[in-house]
Amino acid sequence: MSRFKLLLVLFLITFFNGFAQNGILSDDAKVSILTIGTSDESHTLYGHTGLRVQDKQRGIDIVYNFGYFDFDTPFFLAKFVKGDLQYFVATNPYPDFEYNYRQENRSIYEQTLNLTKTQKQQLFDRLNQSLFSEERFYTYKFIDRNCTTMVIDKVNEVLGSKIITTKKPVQKTYREILNPYLTINFFQKLGVNIIFGPKTDKKAEVLFLPLELMEALKTTKINGSSLVSETKTVFEAKPLENTFSIWNNIYFFSAVILLILVLKKNSLYIAYFSILGLLGLFLSGVGFYSFHEEVAWNYNILLFNPTLLVFLYFLKQKNRKWISNLALFNLLCIVVYMVIIINKAQLLLFLPMLITSTILLAKFARNNRKVR
């Protein structure tokens, strides 16, 4: 979709929200932050944040969303991975917004902000300015620029300082905050922890997830008073059946990985090291290609090591010297890797692979250390 078409769509959406949108808010106007609960789709794993402006006297009840993107964007996946995909802000009539999330069975929470009339008007004007200017487009960043951080920035602008922020001192890392959202789907959790590198191990100084923002707002003060004047649950999602998956869990995964050691088949060794090596190539490529800081300088390459593919080449050639050399090199990488992640949240996830790789590589190094 071209930018012209997007602008036309945004114009029509806003037009039908009422001509009063660009007018002066009444004394009864309310501004609130809406927090949407999580779901199991990849783009809904962490929830959503929106800003609601309600003014019954002016006939206004709209939600500003900073989380829109166009699936028809040329080379969508490549742009998303690279980190230059353009997101944009758009509005929804509040009844439609609420209806859609009720249909998706996602919880809706509303926190009304304790703003002055001037602050409400300033925020309203700035939101509309973003809607009808080049500001409507922004480059998405997983931690630093998303639907939640954009809302925080807009509100903090009218508050005059960074009133809405993380509670200090920050105790958790980004990875420690993210992992509980992924407990239902083990392989999704494993994949996220593989692709995310050192940045997610830093203390979470940025308030970047919707539910974390909702919790932070409960204790946020401005001039000695609570920033939130009212909190209400608009809709509570119905609990889903918590069915245990036989295969989608760490026990099944660990059993499969450790079974490679028990069966002692070269074909399984080759398949195992091929997967690890190819993952290492992928991590290397993404690290250089992508603008996302979360995937840069990924130390997981020490475990998912691209040199394992070279190791397999020499294994096929039966070159015992280089089989031993590369096995020892990868063992050294694993030792360094263990030092790095020994106190990190993903250690248990990777432990089956660490054990299996260490035993297999030690075996190959020992059996091939001498050339006959």
C-alpha cells in the first residue's frame, strides 16, 4: 500500500470520527490509557497499548493506536527482520476498538489520567498532529520504539518530564521480563531466547510492554498525586483450557536431545550438528543484516556455531586431525559460553544442548586426537 493510500485511509477514518476531532475539548473530556491483554499470535504475545480521548459534549470517543503496520508492504518480512519496517498511527472509534478485542477474547483495562484541561488539549492536539503529518510513520524497534513507548512519550511530553518511567532501581533484565509471556509455547520461548542477544540481558530501563506500563501507572505520581485517577476492567478475558502438550514442552525437547547420546548413531550426530551450524549461520547473517540491536553481537553463536558445518565437512572427509581440532575449538567456545550465561535466564533452556554438544564434541576430539 502506498503512502498516499495510507494517508487517504487515515483521513477517512478520522473524518468519520467526527469533525469535532480537531476542535477544542470541553471541561468534561477524559484521556485514558487502554491496555490490551495478550494472545497466542506472534504479534499479540505481549499485548497492546492505546490512548483513548473521550468527550461526550463534543461527540468524541476515539482511540489512537501506534501499532499499525501494512502486511502488503513490499518485502515485508525482509524489512521486519532488518528493522526498517514503517509502523504508523491511526484511530478507531472506541466502540469498534472494544468490540474487536472482546471478539478476540483479550482483556481490556482502562486507566484514566489525572491531567489538567490544558494538558488534555495539548495531548489531543499533538496526537492529531502526528496523525496528519509525517510523524504518523515511525520505524519500529522491539524495545525502544513500539506502541507502548510511543504512548509514554506522548503523555510525558505534556507532563513536562519523564514522569512515566520504570521503577528504580531496576531489578529485572529485558529477557527476564519477556520470558514469562512465552511459558505456554516452549518452542517459541526457545526461539526468542536463541535470536535475542546481549541487549536483552541488560536491566530493563525502558518501559516497553503494555502490562508492565499498566503496573507502573498504578504507582506513578505527579506533584504528589496519583497520575491515574481511575482504573477499571472493561473486559476480562475468559480463561482458556490449559491443555498440556506432549511435545511442546522442555521435557519432550530435553528427551529428544539427550536421546541422541543414547542411540549413538552417526546420522543423528550429523543431523544435530547440522541444525546447530545452520542456526549459527542464520544468527550471524541476521546480526550483520538487521538494525535491531536485540539481535546484534549474539553470543549464542558460541553454542550454535557455524564452524560446526566445517567440522561436518572434515567428518565426511575422515580428516582426523581437523575433526579433533574443530571439536576442541567448539568445546572451548562452549566453555566461554557457559561463563557468559551461567547466571542468565535462558540457561535451563539451553542446558540439554550444552550437555549433548559437550559430550559429543569431547568424544570426537578424544577419538581423533592422533593421526595414524
